[in-house]
Amino acid sequence: MSVLTEVYSFYGAFSGTKGVYGFSEQGRPLVYCTVGEGRPLVLAQYAMHAREHITARLALKQAADGLRGKTGSVVYLPLTNPDGVKLCEEGRPQWKANAEGVDLNVNFPARWGTGVQNKRSAGASDFIGEFPLCAAESAALAEFTRRVRPDMTVSFHAKGEEIYWYFYQQEPALSRDRALAEIAAGETGYVLRTPSGSAGGYKDWCVEALGIPALTVEVGGDSLSHPIGQESAEEIYGRNRTLLPALLAALAGADKKDEG
Ligand SMILES: [Zn+2]
């Protein structure tokens, strides 16, 4: 079954709060499914890079698994780049961008255009777009994020078993965000990394423009090749099963401390 079919069937059968937050360049619905209710609220987004569509399958597994008794909610956006994923599945296995050749994860207004790998023309990856949020998919994601006002966002990418969390934040955000990243590393066994030379990402924008903690989680071992196949889904799910519930618990704990 194609990733698009899997996601849209899951969405159709999902009995909780759900909706369409926008449409892709080619008119496909951008869907979300909410598990749990209230705060803290984590927004988790997947498959922004087309060839990393194994993360969409991870979203469905995590959403079906629930919050493991934790309070709050997770808003799952399982497929933020459906056109790109379709292109990838239908003959362009190394494709990362949307169908117009804009790399969504360098299209956000966070030091846009300053990344060392940025490209100025459309293609499979790294094209920053004509202007920030020029792509329908990134514009819809930014608008939805502002509307939902998450306490934290987590972006799932592939690959390398690494977690990124830093984007020039100052104290006290620096310590707060590092602590959450350390929890994420503990849950998954992935390694924390501080990148140099990246800009314009969704995580970067959440940190800089919204002032909230934001993680990029790179699932899948580095020895796997793109696109990571379904045979690795169980292993990846195993590593990421407790991640979002643990982050909810940490965020709830931080609230209590603020009140005290
Ligand atoms: Zn990626």
C-alpha cells in the first residue's frame, strides 16, 4: 500500500479530533489527528522530506498507540508533503522537496537563505524557494502552528539516529530546550547534535519566531539507504514509542514548577 493511501485511510478511520489544515500545491489535503486533550500540547510533524516517508508510518503507529497514560495532547501531522512523497514513490526515490522542487525544510523565515547547502533553483533538495513560506505546504504548516500554539514541536526526519534542538536561543530557553532534548535522547537512544550552517527549517522557525522548544529527530540508522523501507518500521517505532509521552510528562512537570 502506498504511503498516501495508508495515511488517508488511517485519517478516514480515526475517531478522535481531526481535520484538514490546508492543501498541498497539487490540492491534496494536509491532515491532522489529535490524541488526548488540553495542555501540554505537542505538535508532531512527519514526512516533510519526501524520501523520508517512513516517518509517516511512524506517525500512524504512535497515534494508534496513544499517550501511554500521560496528560495533554499530541497533534499528529503525519504527511506534511504528500505531493513529494507521491513523486518519490513513483520513480524519484531520492526526492526530498515538494512537487514544485521547493525544499520545505529550508523555506521557513528563520535566517532564510543563509544555510550553507541552500540552492537558488528548484530541484530534488535544498531549494529555499522564491521567498519564505512560498510553498503551500510550509505556509499551511506555519499558519496551523500559530493557530494551535503548541508548547513544543517535534519534526521527524530520516536518517542518522540524531536529534537537533539548537537554533541560537538564549537563556532561559537554552537550558529549557537542552533539557527536553536530553530527555528525547534518553528515550530514543539517539545522539544530540548541534548543527552548523543550517537555516530556514521548521524547527529553526519554531525556536526563533515562536520561542518554543523544537526538536528534529532523525530516525533510522545511517547505514540504511533512502528511502528507508517498511522492513525497518518496527525497529524505528520501537525507538520512538515512548518519546512523545515522555515529552508531555516533562512539559507537564515544568508547568507545575512554574505554578509553585
Ligand atoms: Zn529531512
